[in-house]
Amino acid sequence: MNAVVLFAAGATRWPHWEGPLRKALADAGVAADLVTEAAPERVDFIVYAPSGDTPPDFTPFTRCRAVLGLWAGVERIVGNSTLTQPLCRMVDPGLTQGMVEYVTAHVLRLHLGIDALLRAQDGRWNHEAPALAGDRPIAMLGLGALGAACAQALVGLGFPVMGWSRRRKDLPGIECHHGRAGLKTVLKRAQIVVTLLPATPQTENLLNTETLGWLPHGAAIINPGRGNLIDDTALLAALASGQVGQATLDVFRVEPLPQGHPYWQHPKVTVTPHIAAETRPATAAAVIAENIRRGLAGQPLLHQVDRQAGY
């Protein structure tokens, strides 16, 4: 009997995902009926994204073995009291590679002073070589799958990288810190800060008036993680005073970012429209299929969320 896999990630996504998911399931040797509608009591797995025609109540899905998210973030589902099934977040090679490319590109842009060079194309020859990567300490806030991959890529480019996480971690080539004391240590030394933390009550407004004040004057911030990691009012004040020299922001509390938001016209802010790491069906479908195979075989699921930790 085939497993019933409900695609509950929005009707607009279905045309992009149907083909890759069917192929990935076949490649994994999984006999499955991939559907967009089914009686809840027949569903074995739910492929989920928190928008569109997603099930608001997971209680009727009594046979469901797992909810398999299409996104790296799970903050919009992890607190759902009706969700008693195992929940898995998305970690896939395409998403990770996209984030690595975004982070390294913007770190290099800031490191080399590309913005200033573009603004100064006025016919004058100002020959001033930038610092080398080894002289530009980077703080990576968040050392999960994405943060660790970006940190390792930056180390490969020669940057000294300090990593921070809520709990102790040990990564080759990364100077790892944890806890509040560790946060202060890395921020006091970082010339560029990258935030790749999950959205939890503990990480909300992690960068605020106090913590931004720990930075060296003129440090830069890159946030492709979550919009609520930064206190927007505090960041705008730090930009006005020069405490923060530049901010590159890909995620926001309200998306799309409202047209009248001060970030849009701010001379020290670069806004990108949540493009740092998109889940790509061509690579992510294989992760979904593998977790379905594991679930049917009674094997441990990949990337299962810790409900208490929130990620």
C-alpha cells in the first residue's frame, strides 16, 4: 500500500514542487501517492510551508508520521499546540550554498569598501589598498548548519571568524564562544557581524542598544537570519551615531518591507528582498524523500526539531 504524502505548502508552490518530489520519491524507492488533498486520517506525511492552504489544525492527522517543512525556519509552526507529530526543518545543499554565496559576497563587499568606491567615481585617482582578510575579524552569530557553513567559507577566504551560539560548540578553524559573556567577547572584537540565528524568545532583539554598543565604532552588520534578531529602533539610532557603519538586511519583522520604512532610503542600509537562501525544489526534494523513506523504515529522521529549544 502506497504512503499518502500531502503537499500542504500552498497552491502556487505545487507546480514547482510536483515534478521534483515525484522524481525524488522514485529515486529513493518510495512508493507514495503525492496529493494536494486527502482525508486527514489517510495521510502518512505532510510536506509543509506556513502559508496558503496549509492545515491549521493537525489533530485530525492521526496517522501522520512526520511534518516535513520546506523552510529552514520553523518559528511559525513549532508553537502549534495541535502539532504532536515529529517536525523536521529543511536543510539541503542548495539552500546552504545560497546562504554561503550571499554571506561571502556581502562580507567581501563590505571588507573591500565596494560601496564607497562606487560612490567616489568622480574622476579622481585615490589609490588606497583595502586591508587583507586576516585583519578583518568576523562574528558569526549562530553556528547551526547555515552558520557553520558560512563561517567555514569565510575562514577559507582568510578571515578570522569568531562563532557564537547559545550552547557550547566546537568547530575546526572557528574560535567558538557561547552564552552572554561569549556574546560580549565576540561583539567587542568584530568588524563585521553576521546573524544566522533562529527566531526564538531567547534570540529576539539580541542586537539591541546595549549589545550594539559593544561593537567597535563603525562595525557593519549583515542579517540574513531572522528579522526579529535586531531591535530596529536601536539599529537606526546606532547608524545615526556612527556606532554601526553599515547594515545589510535581508529579513524583516514585516515582509515585504513596507514602502515607507526608513530602511529603504537610509544611506547606510542595503535592503535585499529575502533572497539569501531560497529552498530550491531541485535539491530540497531529495531531503523530503529521504525523510519519508526513513519514516517508513522506522529510522531516525533528518533535521528533527527540538520543540523545547524551538529549532
